[in-house]
Amino acid sequence: MQLEWTETGEAFAGQAAARVASLLAETPDAAIALPTGSTPIGLYARLRAMEAAGELPLSHAHFFNLDEYVGVAPANRHSFAAFLRRHLLDEADIPAEHIRLLRGDAPDIEAEAAAHDAAVAARGGLDLAILGLGSNGHIAFNEPGAPWDAGTHVVPLTEATRMANAAYFPDGFQVPSHGLTMGIGMIRAARRVLLMVSGPAKAEALGALLAARPDPDWPVTALCGHPGLTVIADAALRGVR
Ligand code: GLP
């Protein structure tokens, strides 16, 4: 595992963007899974700026979302699909056929999950999974106790996760009871994983990873020993080690 501590938000986003740029320099048509949440917003701004400056072509890469709310259509602005379009995908030169976003409102949600897996498999698996971290150690929507060998599947969301996510929606949006998420098996199969950890609420979850003891109660510890894992974290969290 490579662990990088960053002192500022700029450095946090910049280091993450540099990781994406180095992958795309080697593998321009890389398959990349993208997270939502506040953590990657600076990264997305940096990628947009690099692309606009002609420093980072994104048009050959393929993008997938990690997770979505069940029952929420991609066009709904509360969806993770809409979030990713706003922050990155619609703001960069990326062909529509290079973007595969989960349809949370799909009439057959199991078929939608299988289609997501098939689309990733058609690209030869993920070259990079970019991840945020839940304060309870969740990655994507894989909550404590989630299986470590799964592909995309439907999961119940914990109350803690629903409350944390509701905080982003002052308009009273009711966070659904279920999510659709790439499973830990699929995330672990990614050739590279970039875990971004920011904010004091993540200290305990980061500590669980750094303790290097795989524990199903802390889904992030499924990444222990992953040969392509990079963790970029706030220097303020250094004490958790
Ligand atoms: C959500 C998402 C995760 C994300 C996490 C952390 O639950 N499903 O993919 O990593 O929140 O969000 P934030 O970066 O806002 O702390």
C-alpha cells in the first residue's frame, strides 16, 4: 500500500489527480469507477481543469459509477449519476458510449446490476476504482458485514449512512432505504484502487485499514494487501496510525 498524507485540500485533490493522470498516460482507454460524496469534488475539479488545459485527455477512458440509490432515476438531481455528470462527466469531452451509470429506477434492478458487471467485464475489468470512505468503513455502499466476493448488487443502507447522505440535501430529499453498489469482490479485482480519506469523521475507519487486520465489520479492510492500493489522506488524520 502506498500512503500519502496531504496538508491541504489542494494537495489532496492534486495528488489524486496525478494518480489518475499517470494511469491515463499508461492506459488511455482505462476503465475507471467513480465515487460520489464531498471527498472527490476537488479531484473532479482538478481533472476538469487539466482536461481544459489540454494536459489530460479523458475521451478514451471509460467511466462507471460505483453506486446509486435504488428507486432514483439518473435524471433526478439527487442521483449519484446526476452528481457525476455535474461534477465531471458532462463537463469533459467524454463520449456518451464511454459512460455507464447505474439506473437506480430500472424496473428489473437485478438485471441492471448484472448489466453493470457485464459492462465492466467487457472492458476487461476495472483499471482503477476511486473510492471515498464512509465513517463506518463502508466503501461504495458496501456496509459493515457485506460479503467480500460480490459483484454489483442491491443492499440495505444503514441508518448512519442514510443520515450522513441526507445532510447533502437540505431540500428534504428522503434518502432511499436501499442502494445499488459494485460489490467488494469487484472493487478488489480492480488493478488499482485509489482511496481518498478526508475529514475527522473518517479517523476510526482509516485506523481500521491501517491496522491491517481484515475485518468484515470494517469493509474498507477488504483492501488490506491489495497490491495496487494507494491511500491519500488528510495529514490531520496522521494520529490514527
Ligand atoms: C456515500 C457513498 C460513498 C462515499 C461516502 C463518503 O455513502 N456511497 O461512495 O464514499 O458516502 O462520502 P463523503 O465523501 O461525502 O464523506
